[in-house]
Amino acid sequence: MRSGKRVLVFLLAIVLVAMLLPAIGMSADEPETFNLGVLLPLTGTFAAVAETQEEAILLAVDEVNEKGGLNMPWGKVKVEATVMDDEVDINVGVRRFRYLKEQGAHAVVGQVWAPLAMAINELCKKDPFPYFPVNVAPLESFKKGSLADCTFAAGYTPWTVGYMAGYAAINILGKKNIFFLSRSDAWGWDIGSGLEAACEKYGGTIVGSDEVAVGTSDFTTVLEKVKFVSPEVFISAQFGGDAIALIKQSYDMGLHNEMVIFNSFVTNVVAEGLPPEAREGLYGMHFFYHDLSGFEDQEVVKMAESYVEGYTEKYGGPPDAYATIAYIATTQLFEAVERAGSFEPEDIQKAIMDNPDFVCVKGPAKWRIDHQPIYDYAAFLVRGKGLDEQTSKWDFFEVIDALGGEEMYPSLESLGY
């Protein structure tokens, strides 16, 4: 009987060990869930943009989970997202970033406001952590030594926005005499620097310029100056609500009949806020436009259509430019994690830099050493449609052309590499 008891105890021990093995194997190095922190300005100045970015990030999460999760060496891993509001406040944003980390986030995606993005990046330099900001960051951000090893920005700099606007105005629209309205901050100054570089290379002339603060609502004095100078093209750095006010007033003062109106970085939000008559004939660079029908690269058209269909089915309308920046950031994070086979920041960083080429919803791209992606199609040149041309509620623009490649970016040498 004693030997029988020993055998029974032994068998029970084997069963117990077998039951515990999965739990032991599923250690901190093999988690069952990838915890994604989403930190965006859901209240305040950038709330409308942040709302679309949250939607795009959660769409990317849903798409991964519908396939069973991330493909990791130890099996499929579901993604869980925790969304928090940074309130466009550095103290609040930093505190909530730290909270997300303390609660077990493996990476954070977010930030429209550049100062907060850079503050979080500094934390990531001291304590390595995967961080993917979703803004168009100042040129200074990408200088050698500025970004943490595992900070990767899916947008580019305002310098690129300005260069593309200048290139398009001069080489595609054939307008060389330019009036530029800047904004009194890094956004406006960097756009101006890129525009000047394009003018210098392609023979454009800035015949007049001015700058105003963010939040300016009355542009009458500036527009009188533009009217007096009478350029071939009026390029502006204004964004969001400022751009809507400027373009409306430009139309009311008759500038549309005297020159090309060109908003350097236009979005659907701006187009939606304009009367059709003010939108008609408006030009601008669009990071991503939802209707690429007729675009020559049919592979890109197919990828864009699939993304737009999924977004529209989930949210009732097409994705805008900044939503797409957030979507690309999130999908690239997920792809890097899968290639790394790890959630560790050094492994994710290595996976990206060892395999920098990728394909996204707007075509081929490649991560550069300064941690910004060089897109084959960095932005699409669009022309605004009037009421007679619109075929649907969201039919704002016609895609004229696309610009991209290394030339559209500040040189690595200029950034200290």
C-alpha cells in the first residue's frame, strides 16, 4: 500500500507540474497581451485631429486582433489599447505617459503637439521605451542625437512640407513668383526654410512674405499686402481653423481670381470647413487623400482603397491625413514587434533599422537613420473641387500628382549626420 501511495503522489506531482508548465513558460518574456498606450490631446486645440487619430490607431489594433493577434515566437498575442488624454499640457502628458508605463504598457503611440512629443522623447532617452509620435515634428527634432533610439516618427518635418509646396508650385503649376505667409513658430519657419530651398533650386522667387501668430482670425491687413504684391501663387503655412479663416477671407477679397491659392499642408477638415466656392481651385499638399482613383500606381490605389473601406465601414467616413499618420505609426510598430520577436525596445529598434524598407497604405517607404520615413509618395498635390464637381459628401479634391523620395527631405548632412 505504501508503494501504491508513493505512485499516486508521484502521478499527482507530474499532473501538477504539467498544469504549471504553461504558466511558467508564459513568463514576463512571453506575455499573453501586448499593451499599447495611446496618448492623444482628446480635449483642447487639437481635439478634432486627435479623435481621427484615435480611430485609426484602434482600427489598426482591431485588424491585428481579427487575425488572432501579433505573431510572436511563443504564439499569437492579442493587443489591448489603453487610451488617455494628454490635454495639450506637458505636465499632464508626461504624468500620463509615466502612468501608462507603470500600468504595463509595452509601447506608446501619440502626440500631436510637438513640445510634448519632445518631452516624452527625452524620457525615452533616459529610460529606453518604444515611442511612436504621430505629429509633423520640427526640423530640430531630427538632428543627430535628438531622438531616442526607439522613437520613430511616422510623419516628417514642416521643412519637407515647404519644399514640396515650392516644388509643386514651380515645377507642376508653373508659378514662380510666390508670396509666402508664415506662422510665428517652428512650424511656419521650417515650412519657410523648405520653400526657400525649393525656390533656390528651381528658380522661384519669394516676392513677398509675412507671418502671423497661431490663432489669428483676421487676415485683412496681410491679404491687402498680398493683393498689392500680386504674386502668381499665394502659399500659406496656416493649418486647421486658421487655414479655414484665411482661405475664406482670401476668397471674399477676390484673391482667387488674381492668383493661385495654395495651402501648404491641407486636410479634409479644412476642406469640410470651407464653402464649396472657396474650396474650388484651392491647391495644397495632402499627406494622404482617401480617393486615389486615377492615380498611376495601381498597387497603391488598391492598398489605399482597402484601408479607406475598413475605416469608413467602422467610422462612417474616410480617414484624413493625420489619422493616416497615426495608422502608419501603429502598423509599423506592430510589424517591428513581430520581426523582433520581442517587446524589448532595443530589439524593436534593431528590427526597424536592420530592415528599414516597408510598404504602407500610401506606398513604399524606408526608415532613414534619423528615424523619419522616406516615402515614395510623401504627399499628394490636390486641387479643390467646387459644388458642381462633387459626386459625394466627401469628394473634396482631385489628386493632380504626388511628390516623394529623398530630395523632398532635409539632407542628413544638414542634420549633423
